[in-house]
Amino acid sequence: MKLEQVPEGARRQWAADRALRAPMRSPGRPEPSRAVQRQFWRLIATGITTVEAALAVGVSWPVGARWFRHAGGMPPISLDEPSGRYLSFAEREEIALLRAQGTGVREIGRRIGRDAGTISRELRRNAATRAGKQEYRATVAQWKAQQAAKRPKTAKLVSNPRLREYVQDRLSGAVRRAGGELVAGPTARAWKGRNKPRREDRRWVTAWSPEQISNRLKLDFPDDESMRISHEAIYQSLFIQGRGALKRELVACLRTGRALRVPRARARQRRDGMVTPEVMISQRPAEVEDRAVPGHWEGDLIIGLDRSAIGTLVERTTRFTLLLHLPRMDGWGVEARSKNGPALAGHGAEAVREAIAATITALPEQLRRTLTWDRGKELAQHAKLTIDTGVQVYFADPHSPWQRGTNENTNGLLRQYFPKVTDLARWNTGELEAVAATLNSRPRKALGWRTPGEALNDLLSSIQDSRVATTG
């Protein structure tokens, strides 16, 4: 039937139904409904695999894998159920069945509890029109309704270049020494979208977390409301394809560096050290727990390729970090390893004790109270360390990393700069100090979004003021 032969009333109704609606492409085989996708992401949140979630909602596993990969492991849609104002997919399936049985519009409305006008508009607007005739199908109707309901909104990082530059600089900016000199760091491979970058060198960057960036904006721009963005919006710009202005490869600048937001759990084997009951954590002063008194430290080693290591010290009150340079000794890799001989790898008991003593004695006496260490043999000379520095050493219980939570968290941050299965002995003292300065200039939630460096400076200033007041 030609357009001229269509009754005037039908043409007006057709125009009204499609008012302000752009032409729609043919969907081919329409994608599963939003209800199916919401259920898929709810199942993903429970921890099951992508394959299991896809099969549970009735789609093929390649489709589920594509959903997960394109969304970076994050739900790209709201998981809240839509209000009853709009027809659901189940209602559209019921309409299609009743319509195929020849049921009238008013009867369909009565059966599903909807107004007859709602059913009439649904049948006109969202019916399939292949071969020039209308045929109502639930999947096509759902696809058309979802397409018409889309309200694309420009991401804030796209429309605000100043905010985008701030976020990118704090996320992927260069590492510098205290004097501002650039530290190049290792040469990293090009990002390929892989999910496990820990087995190779990674580019050194400032690497503030999205939460740190979001909250630091309030301190740096207290009167500029345009410089505000939630940490979740930053994550979405990084992980979800086409969501924001940040390049997808910038996920490599996050601490984990993973290409997909996938929850994981891992176990860690810990060695037993030779400790006595007197130096167990249960004997540690109670004042250490509340973090009100400064000068209590937590420490450990991070291990790299060929038994290379770097020592880490973190102050519990300010989260200020110090890194210990532990170079290999002469003869490593050449001389045969002898029983009870020196630890040529560089992190034997004597080398660790000397490194801690040299580092911690440079601090004011008020910042040298206790040190809580992992149960490792590298601190077997803890008694001599206490004599040399005045710092009392305590050891955590076996398999209890949460007793040194501040240090464990810091070691996780350091893995972005010193991945496992890379040679950690190649970095010199200056480079370690640059990385430590980078961590100490990152805002922390526990410090009210101040940096550890700022917190330590405030602490030292208060100590100096108290001395002046006492002598005055």
C-alpha cells in the first residue's frame, strides 16, 4: 500500500507515535533484555565465573564474556529494577502471547493490569515491521523500547578539560626526586589489555587511586564546584569502553594494573622466624594500637627475582614510608652458597639490621619507639638492633598479616613499582627514595586526605613547639 492510500487518521497517528524519535536500525537478532543483563551482573557480583553466569541467565558464554570484557568487569547499567511505570519484558511476552491468540486490546489490558491505551500504543510503536506488516514480538519490542529510552549524557571528564588534566596527571604523572628531577624508571612493554602485569616491569607513575583523586579535589579546589568527580566515575571512564575521556590503557596506572575489575583471593605462605615469647606482638605496649602516639613502625621485605629484596618501614600514625636499599654482596652468583655462610643475596640478618639502623637513627628520638616485623629470619639480630637504635622489636603471630596491616597495604602499593619476578637489586638508593617520596606525597583517606609527608611535618612541628614551650 502506498503512502497516499493510507488513511489520513492513520498517517497522523503514525507521525505522533514516532515524534522526536530518530530512525532505528534493524536490530537483526536483538540483544537480550536489560532484565537479563541485570541478572547476569548480579550473578557476577556473587563471585561465580562469567561462563556460569551466562549459562544461568540463558545466553551463550561468548556473549557473557563479551559483556564482561567490554564493561571492564564493572556493571555498565544500574542493577536497580525499573519502576512499574514502564512495561517489563515479562509483560511484553504476555502481550505477544495474547495477541497471537487473537485477544483484543482491552482484554489484554485487563489481564496484565494495564490501561488499554498503554497496550494500543505498545502494539503500534514497538511492533516489528519486517516485510511491510506489523507483527508484535516481545524481543523486538523490548529492544525498541530500550533504544527509545536511551538518554546519552556527556561524561564530566569529556566536557571539563581542566578536570580531565588533573585526573590524568595524578593518575599517570611522572615520578620525580625531591628536587623535581625526573626519574625514568624501567622501560615497560606496550599495554596489551592483559589482566596480570605483575610478572614484568611496569611504568613508574604517580598512581594516585581514584578515591584519593576524588577526595583531594575538595582540598585543592574548595571553592570550585566544577572540580568534583566521584571515584566511581573515574573507574567507569577507565574500565567501561566508550564511557569517558580517559584512555583504556591507563588502567595500567592503577595499583593492581588489572585490565578487568575482577575480585581475587590469594594465600601467602609465611616463614617462621626464631623469636622468643618476650618479643611477640602480645607483649607490645597497648599505646601502639590506637595510633595516637607516633614512633611505632611496621616492617617487612618485598622479594623479587633471584632473591633480590627491598626493605620497607611504615610509621603507623602518619603512614610515612621508608625504603631500605639491600644490594647483593660481592660474590653473589659466582661463589657457591655455603651453609651458615653470609647471605650473598643482600637480605641476610646482618645486612637488614645495618640497613634499618642506618635509616631509623636519622629520625628524631620521639619517632623511634617500636618496630613490628614479620616472622622472618632476616631480623634474627633484633636484639642487637634494639641496642643500637633503642627501638624495641616485636614479631607478629604466624600467618597473621593483619597484625601488620599498614605495612601490608604499603607493600601492595609498592608492587606497582617493584613487581614480583623482577630484579629489585638494580635500583639504587636515590631511586628508592624517589619512590618513597611518591608514596609519601599521595593523599590518604585515613589521614583526612592529607599526605603522609604533610602528616609527618605537622607532627614534627608540634614536637618542636612543645620543646619551645617547655624551655620558655
